Amino acid sequence: MEKRTNGQVKIQTFWAGSLVKTKETLDAVQNGMVDIGLVNAPHYPDKLPLINMQMPVFFSPADPQVLLKLFSTMMKHPAVLNDIERYNVKHLFQVPVESKGIASIKPIKTLADFKGVKISTIGVYYPRAMKAVGAVPVTVGAPRMYQSLQTGVIEGSAMGFGSIGAYKLYEVAKYALGVDLGAEIVALPVMNRDAWNRLPPDIQKVFTDTAQDAMAFNAQNLAKYRAIGIEKIEKAGGTISEMSWDDKVKWANLMENYPAQWAKEMDAKGLPGTEVMKLFLATCQQLGHTFPRDWDVK
């Protein structure tokens, strides 16, 4: 931004919650305490219900380039965009996370291997998905994941290969299973609306153009992030397996129709849940994605 605006805009970055805590970011940007913040959408299931539309849709797209197109389409929906912009903020762009697999301290290759295994998950629907195959869902924050695996508090974690590498979980969890359970929007960089309105149109355009480049950059880096994670797991002597398509089909059919449930819950709140979920599923299919079951939403 500094380079593209010839120094007219200077951005000071505060890392790892040193300015405000993760769950305080949206309020801080809304109130103007900070100009720009990175809002972690899954931490706001109540405030950002529509933006978290992916959480109940398992086995959704994993390819970073597909995710780029998918979530760009979803954020153009007026109701989804309003989900974040109603908080006096300007949505800049969105960052999807890597699709989730499983890191575990003992081999998990088939659905039968999940039975009784304590697996760390997030949100409302991931615990339900784990229970469907007999696993025991446990809530553990990422910073405590390593120690929890080391001490047996949990025996596995639903994380992408890149995150397994980044958090060094391969040191205590020698087995990784590729599942592609799903990839949600993990971060929304937003700007205080008053701060945005103070910017001249040419600077606003630089922000908008840079945001597009940032999304493309993230999609490229997501693939590298996964590749680096795989390399770290293999170098540490870990074992990587891939879940078969047949097991994905069986697992999906053991679940209740979470997308339809979510749509009805949103509709009951006066939100266009059915409309948004139908758009999400249709866009996935238009982008060439095949689900292991039909998440029928009427």
C-alpha cells in the first residue's frame, strides 16, 4: 500500500493480538479503536451467521483457486456482505483457510479407526460430524494443541496439512489423514467505515485493487502452505494417508443434512439462509466440485 500510494498511506501492523484480542477485533474496528482489523469469522458464529455458511457443508472444495472463486461469489451476495458491513466496516477481502484433514497419534485410515478417538474440533457442526463416526469431539485451542496431543488430552485434531506443519504437530502426532472435510473463510480484513469514507477515491481504488491481488496471492500461498506441511510431516518420519472416496460417501451419509438444518435455522432468524445455502452449493457444482452426497436444500 505504501508503494502503490507513493507513501500517502502507511500501515502499522500489530501481530498476534498485541493490539486487541482476536475476539475483540470486530468491535475495535467498528468503534474506530483501530482502522483495519483481521476478523476471524468462525469466532463470530452469532454476529456473522451467513458468512459462516460453509461450516455445515462437509467435503466442500479444497482447491485454493476454486475457493478464491467460490468465496468471491458468496461475498457479493448482498445479505452475506451485509453480515459484516452492518458493523460500520468496509469489507476489503476474504481469506479462506486450508481444507481440514486429521492429525493423530495413532493410525486413522478408515471410518472404523475413528471410533472412540478424542479429536479436537471447532464450531457446532464439526463435533457432530465426528460423533457420526464414533469419535469423541474435544475443544482445544490451536496454541494448546501440541501439549494436548503430547499428554493424551486429545488423540487427534481436525487440521490441514499446512497447519500440522506450522504448529509442529507432526512431532507428537505421527499420522496424517487427507480428508478435505472443508475450508471456511477464516479471515476478513475490514476497515472502519468512517476511516474508509475519509479516503479520497483514488486511494480507495488502490485499496480495492490491492485487495484483489492479496486474494490471488493468498490462493497461491495456500497451495505452498500445504506442500510445506506435507514435506515437514514426511521429513519427520510421519505417515500420510488419503481417505478413500467410498469412505467419504459413507461418512457423509452417516451425517444429518447439516446444510438444510442451517438454512432453516437462518430462515427462522429472518435471514435468507435457504437462498444463501442454495447459492453456495450451486456455485460449488458450477466450479466442477462433486460432493460425496447430495446436500439437498429445498
